[in-house]
Amino acid sequence: MSAPAFAPTSPTISTPEFVSKAIESNMFDFRAGRMAERKGGNENFARRDVLDHTKVTDDLKMMVNTGKVNAKIPSALDSANAGTKL
């Protein structure tokens, strides 16, 4: 039996769009982690999750601010995630 005649394709995304979406995603996960900390879930996991997402966001912002990456830094969640209930 042979392999399928099609290959899965990935959507093309520009670097600025990737950076923006990554920072927005980290903002959302940061917010979720803070909420988990307050609600007394697995506090160690929540704290580590907040720290990890903060570091990734800080690293991306540093790359943009130093000119290594040409992108816009979002200041808030996009409309699709801004109203999401956690």
C-alpha cells in the first residue's frame, strides 16, 4: 500500500503576525494562570505557567524593541479572546 497522494499543508503566517498572535496567546495564558493561582488550583503549576508565559512575552518584546524582529506588540487581547470567560 502506498502513501496518500496528498501532503498536509500548513497555513502561511508572516513573522509579524506570528509574534502578535504569540504575545496575545501568552497574555491569555498569563491571565488564566493568575486566575488559577487565585482559585487555589495547582498553585505550583499555575505559578510556573505564569512565569513561563511572562518570559516568552518579554523575550518576544525584546526582539521587537531591538529591531531583530519587525512586528507590532499588541497591548491587549484580540477581540476573539478578550471576552473569553475563564
